[in-house]
Amino acid sequence: MEFVFQRSYRGPVKMVIFDWAGTTLDYGCYAPAVVFIEVFRQRGVEISMEQARLPMGLKKADHIRAISRQDLVADLWKETHGRDCTEADVQEMYEKDFVPLQVASIADYSQLIPGTVEATNDLRSRQITIGSTSGYFTAAMEINLREAKKQGYTPDANACASDVPAGRPEPWMVLSNMQQARVFPPAAVVKVDDTKPGVAEGLNAGTWTIGLSKTGNEVGLNERELAALPEEEVERRVARAAEGLAAVGAHYVVESIAEVPAVIDEIELRLKMGDRP
């Protein structure tokens, strides 16, 4: 047989699924980062902001485990405790330290990133459903939802890491959003995230992916901190973040959520031509 014919979705984008911290709110993705630092400090281990941010996007218990396995952190832990960090230590840090600290502080970092309301309203005007995923647990997610609603943003569907069998980079939160909204196929869905595991989450679900290079964890600075830097330094950091997101497979990389509607236009043109994620 010389020709093989394949089924091809050529309709519009039906759903856009956004991350939370660093994507729709908490410019610079500070809420989880500062808590990870405090969790290890309470165990006598001082970690840097860079070490705290490195695994960002993972389910929070997985994130703590990943920090503990970094070589320098593992060495500091052994020097402090006389032994390696165990799974029991990870679970205790998560349940006894991280969860209450995050619940107590998350509202302090809940301001929406500029462009969030405008971008999501634009998408809704096209009958596109808004979804959301997060590495947060349910209690923290409820606070984000409450604070975002006050500012004019409420997604139509939501899943956090504690709702599914496993967090990022596995695809279950994206698939949960699709199931809640009864949206298919994956080619009609776009995942937007500021972290590498978040991009991988979308890719593993078979969706289009958009990485955000400026407002999230990859740069890790808020608006005030960015404004204090020379323009060329900001450009360097954003370019490095964009390269990292593209390297893990993001179909598109833009600086912030404000640019997402224009990318959706381009994706829809590609869908009409028969392209697939």
C-alpha cells in the first residue's frame, strides 16, 4: 500500500489549561519557594533560593524529595543529622512543616499577574474553556481560587496534585481538566506553564504547550526586582528561561499570559492545516 490515511482534528482550540504560581498569579513564583527554604531551615539545613526553585512544578512532596537529593543539600543534611535524608524525613517535612506554612502564607502571594483577566476573558469570548492545574495540595488551592476570584479570575475546571494519582510531569491533572469539561481531543487543548515539568505535563497529555519565560520560576523575580535590573540583564535572564522551556519541548514560548491569545490564533491556523501537537 502506497498511502496511509490518518484521522486529523481540524477544529478550533476548545480548552486552555493554565498553571497557577508564576503563570496566572504570584509573579516570580515566590509562594512555594520561600516555604521550601523555611522547611529545610527548620531542619537545620540552609538551602539557597536556586536550590529551592530547581524542581519547581512537581507535586510538593516530590519537590521536597528532589531538593533533598541535590548533592550539596544531601551533603549538608548528612553533616547536620549524621545520616542521609530518608523518605520518612521527606514525609514529615511535607506534612508537619510545608503544609501549614504554605497555607499560612499563600494568600500573601496571590496577586494576579498583569494580563490574566484580560487574556482569559478574551479566550472565553471565543467559547474556549479555561482550566487550571497546580502542584499545590487541595487546602492551598482553595485559597488561590478564593483570592483569584476576588480579582476577577475563576477557571472553569481545576485539578491539583493531591486530586490525581501522580503530579507533573505525568499528565493526569490535564486529563482531569479535560474530563471535567468534557473536552477532547487533546489536539484541541493547550497547556500553559512557566515550569519545565508543567510543559512536560502537557506534552505527556498530547496537548499543545506554551511556556512562559518571564513571569515564573525560570527567572524567579517579581516585577519590582526585574525593574531594578539593567534591561540587558533582564533580557539575558528571560532568554535563558525561554531556551530552557523550548529545550523540553514547548511548542511556543512567550514572556507572559498576556501573549497567550495571539498564540492561540496561530495554533488554530495550524490545526486548520492539519497540524497536530
